[in-house]
Amino acid sequence: MRLPAREQAELAGQRLYHFHGGLRLRHNKEVSCRSPLRRSRLPPRLYVPLLQHAGEPASALVVPGQLVLKGEAIARFEQPVAGFLHAPTSGSIAAIARHAISHPSGQEGLAVIIRPDGRDQWCALQPVVDWQTAEPITLRQKIGEAGIVGLGGAVFPTSAKLSDAHDKTIHTLIINGAECEPWISCDEMLMREQAARVIAGAAILQRATEARQTLIAIEDQMGEAGERLQAALDAFQANSRHDGRNASGQEQIRMVKVTTIYPEGGERQLIQVLTGLEVPAGQRPTDLGLLCQNVATAAAVADAILEGKPLVERVVTITGSGVHQPANLLALLGTPISDLIEQCGGYRQDAARLLLGGPMMGYALSSDANPMIKAANCVLVLNHADIAAEHPELPCIRCGECARVCPSILLPQQLQWDIRNGLLADASAHGLDACIECGCCDFVCPSQIPLTQWFRFGKAQWQQQLQEQSAATLARQRFEARELRLAAADQQRQQKLAQKRQSLKERRSRQPGDET
Ligand code: SF4
Ligand code: SF4
């Protein structure tokens, strides 16, 4: 008899908690887990977008015609913590040109286009020789240089998160393997096939953050992945000291199974499930001494530290009812999505919609010319039957279902009303920023209101309004400062004039006496 995750965790001494709302969804993960993880083939061209995460695009460090080796830096982000983009293979730079860039806006952007030479030759790699005794700052710097970002979908630069953590005391590092969105199985496949990499990365991150303990959270339904991860963990810990601590004196790593409920893999929800702590709106997990990193990020960290390899590839799930042979591929960044679909048997005849990401949080792509990016955990091809259930939007009937399932304890119907009526300040006051765009409210809404789309739109509008307000405030402050400067200069001039007049008057009044 298999015990539920909560009982299993409690038997292992780890209490689990609940978060508000959430949904039990059909998973459909098994379809892409039937075949083993395989490496994607080298395409004729790689398109590496200069915009890969929030913030400004990177600046290219290469020029057309230049030869590059795999792993060489080809672009640098101006934000100091965001690091570099690296050549995913060796070859020559064909162009730096506008191309589809797999961005939610659907707009094109600049991409470095690489013509592979077929040799896939790495540049000189510099691993950290003995990471167990290396200074945490050395590890953090190396992770930044390797261009590693959160591979769970948020793509926030990992070194920025680690730097933030460095300024605070981190007691618990959470490695997130609770991949709860339907259809996506790239993390499960990574833990099943490359468990040792994940464990090594978790241990390195523990040293980099100086966290007292590390918890690796996986879903209770990931049978084989859980077993392999536990075996890799046991093997790793057999080499550590026997008093429950590693060579750095930190407590050892533990694996915890959590109940599969969407969106349990969300950072704040997982923290609540594992610790019972709610991260207050406007604060970060690091403010509570917690840091969360995805399992794929941990594996990328292991590559960077143990082998000196920057982030040039990732596991992506190619799946959906509209693709012939769903699978997980280890694909180079910049590979066109059309190429990946082809390697999975191509489109079925009834393929109707292409999404980057899962059905809940993903976004539609207008074309499969879009390339693999660091954020791409899943390419989902839906068929006509999947989208047939969609009906035209109806008015809100105030049933309250959306509030019942909202994991951020918001009132989605109220937020949507605020945004629809242009009351963005009200939406912000009602917690718009706390919305994690999980799509639970859309899923249950009987009126088929695209609530999450409204929240994405509202957030973008509110940010723009805040930027415009701060620009206007800055302009007003500059104008007032100038007025004050001019008034002070004028006052000075008047004083000097008055002094001059006074001294002239005094000289004139002294003149008759001088003559006598
Ligand atoms: S679920 Fe839809 S219809 Fe019901 S209250 Fe929310 S927005 Fe309105
Ligand atoms: S999308 Fe936002 S408002 Fe809707 S359920 Fe998720 S967190 Fe709540």
C-alpha cells in the first residue's frame, strides 16, 4: 500500500501544510515520458535571441563572419548580475538580425544567428577545482558568468537571487522539482535520467547560499524519478560525513514528496507547503530566510561548477494531442521549434494551436520559427478537440468560483472589474501584483472570462503608468530645482547690485571730505 504524500512526509519527520485554492488537473505527463530523454540533433541554423528574460536585451559581443566555439560568450547583459549569452555550438556568426524570439508579446527582436560547423567544439572550460572548499562568492560569480537563470519558467538570473540571498541569512534552500502544470515533464525526466547532476547542483547551491538545510521537493506521483533521485542522494551522502552533516558542517539534503495539486510548484505555494510560512506581498522568500531554485537550474549549476560549462542547452517537453511522438529532448538554445517538432514525428493533421509552456501558464506562438530559449520548458501542440470547449465570453455572474481556487487569496472578479474600468490603482490596492498568473481562475470561470489575460494586461499597464508617473515626478522635481536655482542666482545678482550701489554711494559721500 502506498501512503499519500502527506503521511509519507510526516513519517520522514517533515510536516506538510496546505495553501489556499488550487486545482487537481488531469496530468497527461505520461505521454512524453514513455521514451527516454534524448539529445536533439544539430539544426542548420541556431537563432539565439538577445532578449531572454526580464530587463533590457543583451548587447552582442560578436560580429557577422566571426568564428565561435561552443560556450564562448556571444552577448552580455548590462545589468551586472544577469551575465552572458553563450554560443550553443561551434561555427560562424551568420548574422545579427531581427527574428521571432519566443516572447509573450509575439514581437520580433534581435537574434545572433549561428551557422554550426558540425564539430560542436567547446572553448577552453574552467571548472571550479574543489567546490567543497571554494568560497561561496567564487561559486556565485561562476554561476553568474555561466548565464544561468531560473529554468522553472521565471528565468530570473540565478546569480541575482544568490546575491540577494547573500545579504540575508538563508536557513533553508528548496530545490523545486514539483512540476505541477499538466503536460510538462521535463523536470521529471531530468530527475529520472540525470539525478546525480541534480543532487550535485543542490549541494553546490547549498554551499553557495550557506543554507543550513536543503529540501528537494518532488510530486508524490513521480515514481521512478523519485526512486532514482533518492538513490543518487544516498550515493552522494555516502561520501559525506556520517553525523548528518556535510563537509561544510551544513545539514544534509533531504527529499520530500508533496501532494500533486496545481500550482504547488509555484515558489510561494511550495514554500507554504513545506514550511507553513506565507511570503507577504511585496517581500521575497529571502526575507524569511528561504531560497527556492528549480531542479533544472541545479543541474545547470553542477555543469557550470564541475565542468565549467555555461548554459547552452536545456530539457524541453515536446507534447500535446497535436504531435505524433511526444518526448523530452535535450535541445540547444536557439534551435527552431519546427526542428524539435519534426524530431517528434511532426504535427498531427488536427494540430490547431502552438503554445510555449503549459496549458495554464504558457502563451501562444504565432509560428514554429520561434527558437528554443532558456525559459522554454515545454512546447505544447493542442488539437481542434482540445480547443473546441472554448466558448465566447459571457458576463460575470458573481459565482465566486475564481476566488475559491485562487492560491494568492485574491478576488479575481474584482480585479478584472477594476482593470476593465481603467482603475489600475484600485487593482493594485486589491493585490494585482500578488497574482502569479496561474490561470486557475480562468479554468473554473463558467463565463469563460479570460481573467489571466486581463491581469497580464493590467500589470503591464500599471507598470507603464508608474513609470510615466515617476518620469513626470522627476521632470517636475528638475523644473522646481531649476526655478530655485534661477531664483537664487537672481537673488545673488540683486545682492551684488545692491552692494555695488551702496559702495558707490559711500564713495560719493566721502568725496567732498577728501577734497578738504
Ligand atoms: S468565476 Fe467568472 S463568473 Fe464567477 S465570479 Fe469569477 S469572474 Fe465572475
Ligand atoms: S491567475 Fe492570479 S487571480 Fe487567477 S487564480 Fe491565479 S493567482 Fe489568482
